[in-house]
Amino acid sequence: MNPKITRRRFIKGVIYSAAAAVPGAGYYVATAASSRPAGAVERLISINVNGRTRRVDVLPQETLTHTLRYRLNLTGTKLACNRGECGACTVMINDVANYSCSVLTQQVKGKQITTVEGLRAADGTLHPVQQAFIEELSPQCGFCTPGQVVSAAALLIANPNPTREEARQGLSGNLCRCGAYDHYLNGVMRAAELIA
Amino acid sequence: MSSHDVMPDMDLYQPVQVEDAISLAARLGDRAWLLGGGQDTYGWLKDRAKTTEALIDLNGIESLRGVRETEDGIEIGALTTLTEIATNPLINENYSLLSQAAGRVASLQIRNIGTLGGNVSQDVRCWYYRRGLDCYRAGGNLCYADTPEGMNREHALFGASRCVAVNPSDTAPALVALEASMVINGDEGERILAAEDYFVGPAIDIESTTALREGEILTAVRIPSTWANATFYFEKVADRNVWDFALVSMAVAMKVSGNTIEDSRFVCGAVECKPRRLLEIEAAVNGRSHDGASAESIAATASAGARSLAHNQYKMPLMNNLVKRAIESV
């Protein structure tokens, strides 16, 4: 349903356009198409993902999840609810956790994106959070794990020595359908020890 | 409901000066949609329940960000994120009512990008409306929530007029309690509205929760020092601690000397389509000291005049009890 053509506005539109005798719905479409101003964003942009600058062709309305998964093939970032309610798509933007399904790629030009693929060191050493999650057997089915890892890594950047309650708060924007929350918290606490 | 990975085609404008954003908004009128953090916007667009031809992304406008001290209080840019507000030392020190409220919004990741301007301008969360049904608010001729079989557990106790949805904002009651004012810019210049007048119910405008007119942009929120360092009480009751919208919230600012509440503002959220000031409670509370019994008897009148729906009567004792807790917290 297009609310721009609600019943109320439709009637208003018919009244306004009565003299021109244009069919109701067509009136809006025609007006819209003929007077759309130029000057919107460019599609070919550079974004910085995991320390590398990537040239990519991005639609104006494209979300970061879509760009990462389907244009850059970084499928570690999961697309689950696609509406900022689950956390599976969590990435870091300038070291802050964000839902990549609810950010436009056009908004992250000039910012540093870190996905789960970008956490391990150049020599392949796992990030302390990844290592700790393995040691604590944190994931169960594993689908929410990339988001949990990134949220935990972002938490430890802001607060390298969290209490268990702070860790709980830090991971509270990530759902786990298996209910492995306590195992993830154990992992975060161990990761904090590994970093120290 | 069908949801889509990708939003439909639209133009995107990314002005970096507030003047450019205003002239764009004026030029495009109802063909454009102002984009703050986007946490309310993207759902509408992905679901195809609302569409727009163009987004005007305000995030590149640096002058709309940050917290500044003014002669009489503080000014918060409308694009300041809820995380910044929850953690800002200036706000935490003097107006912790607002930082508490901002810290209870949605989830951590949403607060990291969601803005104050967006939080106070967001649309209602009635799921019939959100689903794209042709209800009063969407321009149609009936309400699906206020029917014998309607699901209206989250809906309004007060001020319903055809539409029974509530304003879901957590920061709105806090701003009304702090006597904030909203700075609005448009093609015809700047106007300033008291927070109390910024939020409007369906009797005034059934299609919008705010007094913002087409082409206008909320640029800042000013908080006077009137209630700086007052005694505050904030509580949000929701089904879940994260992500969820308030069932009832209570934001209270009180000036206390000794055991006496000299002056106060009691504002209740999620019971009406705008934050509800509890003037009668304020009148009964002010100038007196309180014990458990007097708090209880005053609080019992908080929900007086409520017109409940089939499934939201529980909000009445909830309101009363939050008022009681606020008085007892002194």
C-alpha cells in the first residue's frame, strides 16, 4: 500500500486536479516523475572494510549488510531479521557496534567498517574473543555467533575489563535462539582475561 | 506480511549544511522523507507499508550533533545519538532524567545510531498501522485495534480520537518533565515550541505524532536549567528489558527540600499519543511531605479519567503504582 496515495490525500488530489481532469492515481505518479530534482548521491563509492579500501557500486537505498554479503562476498555477517531486532548482522563502524541491516552503505563512506572476517590478526591468529568463544564452547548452533563475536569485541574496545553485568549489557542487543547466553558471557569474561 | 531484503528504488540526498537540508525539504515536500538514524524508517520501507521517492539523510550535518552549554541550560543537536546522550557527562550530571530515559531505548546497537530527533519524532507502533492496513492514521476510515477482537494491550488510556495508538518515545516524557523546548527550522525561518506542544494527539493531527509541518526539520532540543540537579525518578515498564517499547513509563522531576516536595512535574509515557502530564498529581504532591499512606492515596488518582480498551486495563494500576514509587523515592 502506498500511503502517499491514502484515501484522504487521494480525495484532496482529485479536488486539486479536477480542472485538469487527470485520473486520480496517475496524477501523483506523473507529478512525481516529471519534477524530480537532480543531485542525488553517486553510486560508485569507496568504503573501508577491514582495513582495505573497496570500490563498490551501491544503490542509494542499499543496506550495509547487502553490500557486505552480496557485493563484497563477506558472508560472515548474517542477515536474519533484517530489521534491527536480532543482532546477527552486527558489525563495527569506527569501533562501535551497529546493525548493518539498519545502516545505509552510503552513510559509511569515510568510516572504518570491521566485520567478523576482519578481527583475526594478519598471521591468522584468532581475536581473543574468537579464541575464548572456542575455549568456552560458547556457540551452540552458531548462526548468531558472528554478531555475538563483533558485539563482544566492540565491548572490549570500550571497556577492556567488564563486569559480568556490563558484559550482559554489552551483548544485550544480540539474540541467541539456542539460549546460549551464559556460555557467551563466559566467553566474554575469558576474552577479557586473554586481553589483560 | 512480506518483508524484503532490499528497499525499493529511491533517491538519496546527503546535505552537509542545515540550510541545504531545509531547502531540499521545502522543495521536495511530501515526496521526501527525513532520515536520522533510520531505525523507524527502514522498517516502513522494507515492508512496503510506506514508500517515499527520496530520503534526505541528515547524518552528514555536523552542526546538528553534540551537546552544548548555553546561558540557561544546554542545547542538544537533534542528530546526537541516544548513546551519546546516555553517556554525556553534562547531561548525566544535571539532567540524569534524560540520560536514564535515553539509556533505556531499544538495544545498544540501536542507541548507537538512533538519534534524539528521531526518537521524539518516531511514528506510533500500533501493529495494525505498521502492517500497512488502511486505518484512520493511514488515511482510511476505521481502527482495527479498538474492536471487540482487536489486540490493544499496548494502546491508549487517554486522548484517543479514532486512533488509539500511543507515542512510543522513551525520551519524550523526560523532555516534557524537564520543560525542554524544540527548535524547528523551515523555509520560513526558525520557530521554537515547548516540548509539551511538540507532541500532538490524533484529535489535532491523526497522521503525525508531532507538530512538525511538511518541509520542517527539528534541529535541536534545549533544556533550561529550571530542573537542573533536581530529584529525578524514571521508570520504564516493558515486557522485555531490551528492544521493547514501554507499556507505561514515568518521568518525574521534583524539587525537594527536607522531606517536602516543593515543586514537581509528573509525566507519564505510553498511555496517550503524547506524553501525559499528571497535573492533578503535581497539585496534590507539591508543598507537602509524604509518607507511604499519603503517597498511596494521591497515586490512586493518577489514572483517573482513563478510558480503557479491552486489553489494557492493567495500565491503570501500573500508572498509579509508578506515581507511588516516584513519590516514595524522595
